[in-house]
Amino acid sequence: MIFEKIRDLIVSRTNLSESVVTMQASLKDDLGLDSFDLAELGMELEDAFTVTISDEELIAFHTVRDIVTFMENNKE
């Protein structure tokens, strides 16, 4: 469920196909997210999952799996 929610947020932000957004997908190289996109996605993730993501944590997200792992470890 966490992955699907993250995938849906990325798809709505990028207009990419769901099939492109995989656990292994690189946010920058595969999905084409730049630092602005990542900052915006971070705010959407905070709202969707009721978590706080620091700038350092956001910068550490390289793949979709990184985001999923963070959310699993920080969910309430």
C-alpha cells in the first residue's frame, strides 16, 4: 500500500506511466525528477503520510525504494 500511494503521487506529478515507477527506479535518472520536483514531492509525501522529512533525508532519496523504506520506518 505504501508503494502504491507513493507511485500514485509520482505519477500525478510527472504524468509518467505507472509501469515506469518501480521500486528500483532512480528518481533522477529514470523518473526525471529535479531538485524542485523532489522538494514538491517531499511536501506531498509529508501531507499524505503525516510525517516530517528533513532536507537531509529528502536529499538521501535516490530511488523509489528509499522513499518506501523511509515511510515504513517513520509511519505512525
